[in-house]
Amino acid sequence: MNAKKPLPGKLQKRLTLWEQMRSHGHSRRDFLKLCGWLAAAAGIEAGALSKVVHALETKPRPPVVWFHFQECTCCSESFIRSSHPLVADIVLDKISLDYTETLQAAAGHQAEKSLHDTMTKYKGQYLMLVEGSVPTADGGVHCCIGGRTALDIVTEAARDAQAIVAWGSCASNGCVQAARPNPTSATPIHKIISGKPIINVPGCPPIGEVMAGTIVHLLTFGRIPQLDSQGRPKAFYSRRVHDTCYRRPNFDAGLFAESFDDENARKGYCLYKLGCRGPTTYNACAVTRWNEGVSFPIQSGHGCIGCSEAGFWDNGPFYEELPSFPGFGIESTADSIGLTAVAAAAAGVAAHAAYAGLRRKADGEKDQDKGGE
Amino acid sequence: MTSQSRSLRLVYVWEKPVRLFHWLNALSLIVLGVTGYIIGNPPALMNSSEASFSYWFGINRFIHFLAAYIFVAAWIIRLYWSFAGNAHARWSAIVMLKKEQWGEVFRVFMTDILQVKGYDTRHSAGHNALACASYLVLGLVSLFQVLSGFTLYAGMSASWFPGLFTWVMRFFESEESLRQWHHISMWFFAVFLIFHLYIINFHDQRERKGLFSSIFNGFKVLEKD
């Protein structure tokens, strides 16, 4: 079907969440319970619940297109494991997910048509969710879908999107494929698209509840949440893993595990000396945790690798407190370079002193008395 | 000591604010270097009590942050004095815009570092020009350390002051890489300290102008022209 013909009813009449739930036989009570859930997930204060209810009663559900480019789909995997609110609800009922390579039933031309229909019918209204970075080297040939480059697709889709969500570190900062030397020139979305509101939800993957919470905020208020300087929702990325970590008292007390096998690791001491990147990582892991709040890396005895921070692959090795220094080879840390510089300075000074002594001898005592005058 | 008679004069070179800056700067730099190194490489000072009974690493970090504020305060004094102070303390002595100053850098390098004869050895009464150049670099690295340090501190502080520096993050990929640069720049001060102490001793021995004591009492002993 081309764009001139009338679109199917599903696309023509967009229901509000309340209307849609009622048509599915849910009670008002069910609806209010869901509103409470969503508000909590988006970090909205309890007093503003009535706003959430009002918004979901009156605003039509925004159509959503979800792209996959240079990525491993771990973001999608994480998203479908978010438990509060149940992701099945969000993906399948609450948002109108018109295009997503991983979960859609359609394939091939049908899928591409669905995308095209959404973009033309809902110009300026649809939400664009992007998983994965976009390669720009060699004309973008390193990632093609349906015969078009990711660069082409993302530029076209972004033109009429209401807002863009960059899922995961790939779309927010390039992640592993943008690590040095970045052979495909993998580029995060915010460096390709300008003039559109872009929300970065970094992490490898991001926490499912954080992703859901971000979507919920967009659904509820129809505008982007408060963002930090790097475009991340403040509700989830304003605190360091380190400051919310339950092992933090060990850090302040100077109690560190020296190896993963020692008694200190068994006692649950701080993993700082084993390379934990918690002190420089902003994420909600220590608060929200993973898999229905079961655990997070540090709780499981492994340091944070800083997966939600730009360039975390280049700040390795993951198990060294001091990363190797860029440009000086794998094993050079800031301290080994610094100590070499100090040794060179000491050697230079010693050479100068020795030379001055030789000169003094050669010039004789008289000349020396004159000194530098 | 010398067999020749020298006609000398006392010259008041380092005014009080300059000396105050010097010692505040030296003290805070050493404290910052030591506590900073410990933050980067914490020694295994273990005890068997629970974490809530001790706080030495937290105190170490606190001292680092406190020294950082003193460091900034000292530089503010010094920057003010580079406009209000005497000719030796003026900014124009450090930020070398004149051709003669660069000529002196060359002469000092030839006489003092390479120890070649035949160059005019009458350097400036205050800092010689090469020293000025090294202090300019010291100032720039210090500025970087202040910018990067307070940017890193902003994430863990509720105070407004570190918040002034967060724009620095625009120039760095992540806090981890900024932390790297902050860490390696510390070694500049270690190298500077070695050169600084050695060359002062070298000049003091050779020229006998009371260089060491000048930073305590402000006076140098210079020859009459």
C-alpha cells in the first residue's frame, strides 16, 4: 500500500491508554494501579500521580519506531526483562510499537512499509528509539538494513520524530565499536542528529527499569525528562555508583580487596583497587539493581566496569585501578610514566652537577670564587 | 669567603604576599601530591574491625580537598599580587612579551644549564627569565589541576564552588580519562620540585646572593653596579 491510500484503522485512530485498557476489559482500578506503577518507575513524586492519570486518560499513545544498528541487542534483552512496570505491558499494550526489527511480526517489505506508514502518517509525533551506533566510514556501508545505510535511515527517521531516545552505550557514546581505533567510525546518535530532543540512556546494557522509566516519562508527559550535561535523564544518572554502593563504608575506612581470591574480597571489602569504576560512573545500578532487584555487579563481587560512561573500553584494563595511559602502550600507567619522568629529572640534575664539578676543577679555584658574576 | 672585595647592596625582592604564596603553594602542593598519590594507590592499611569504626581513607581524601582550596586561595593571592606587587612580582615578568626577556632565557640556558662561557651572566634581580618561563608552565599545569580536580570533585560535592568547573567535562570523554590526566599531571610537580631545589642550590652555591634565605626574609644580596 502506498501513502496515498487510506491507512488501516489501527493507525488512523489512536487511543489513549485509558481507552485502550477499557476496550481490553480492564477496570478503572487496574488503570489506576498501572498509573501508580508507571509514576514510580519514572521517578515521579506521589503527589503528581493525578497528573499521570490525567495524561494517560487524555493523551493518545504515541507511535514508536525502534531501530537496531551497530549493537548486540543487549538493550532489548534488558528491556524485556524489566519487571516494574511489566515490560510486556509497555511494549505490547501501552506504547504503539510500529517498527522494531527484533520483536515485530512483520518482515521484509511489510516491515519497511509499516515504518514508512508511521513516519508519514504521524509526522512530528512518533518517538524514535535507537539501539546501536551508526558507522559513518566508507559512506556508511558497514551497517545496512533493507539496502539502506544506517546513516541514511537514522537521518530520514529523525527528521520528523518528536523525540529520540538513544538506547545503551552504543547509541549514546559508541561503546565497543567506537573504541580505538574505531575502524567503522561508529558514531553515537547525538553526534549525527541535531535540532531534535535526544535522550541518552547509556549502559551496556542500560537497566531495564531505567529504560522503561524513560519511556514512561515520555508517555506520561509528552516531553523529555530533565537531563544532565550529557543528555542522560537525571532521575537515573545523577548519582555515582560509588556514592550509592553498599560497600562504600569500606572505601572510606580504607578496607580494600587486594585480589579476587583474598580474605578481604570474601569479607565484601571495597573493590576499588581491583579496578572498580564506581567512583567515575553515573548510573542507578546500586539503587535499582538488576533482574528484579536481585543484584548488581559489585554485589556479586565484581567491580563496576563503567559501562555507562563514554570511552569505557579505552580506559582499561578493567581490573587495574589505574588504567593504562593512552599513547604509551598497554602497560604504562600514569604512575609508571611519572616515575620515569622523575628518574629522568634526577639523572639530568646529577649530570648537571657532575658537569659543574668538572668545570670547576678545570677552571681552577680562582674562577670558581668569581662564580656566576 | 671570597678573596675579592665585593661592594654589595641589599635588595628587597620578594614582598610578603609573594613569600606567603610561595610557602602556601609549596605546602599545599606537597600535601596534594602525597594525599593524591594515596588516593590513586591506597596502601593496604588493614584492621579487623568493621568499616564503620575507621575512616582513614575518607580523611585522606578530605585533606586532599582541603589542600586544594588552600592551593586555590594561594594562587588568588599571587594573581592579585602580580598586578599590585613590585616589578619582580608583576605578571609582565612571568608572561614574557618582550624580546629581551627571551634573549635572557637563552643566555640563562647557555650559562646555567649548558654552562657555556662567554655569555652575559647578569641575570634579572628577581627571577631570571628561564625561571620565569618554568613558573609560567607551573602556573598553567596548576590551573589544569585546579580545573580538573574541582570538576572531578563536583560529582561528590554539594558546594557551589566545584560546580563552577563542570564545563571542563565538555573537553573530556569521561571522568575516568579526566582523572587520568589529573593523575599524570601530578608528576609534573615532582619533576619541578627536583629541578627547583637543585637549581636554587646550584645558584646559591655559585653566586652567593643569599638566594635560599631570600624566600624567608625577602632580601637578596646583589653587587653594586
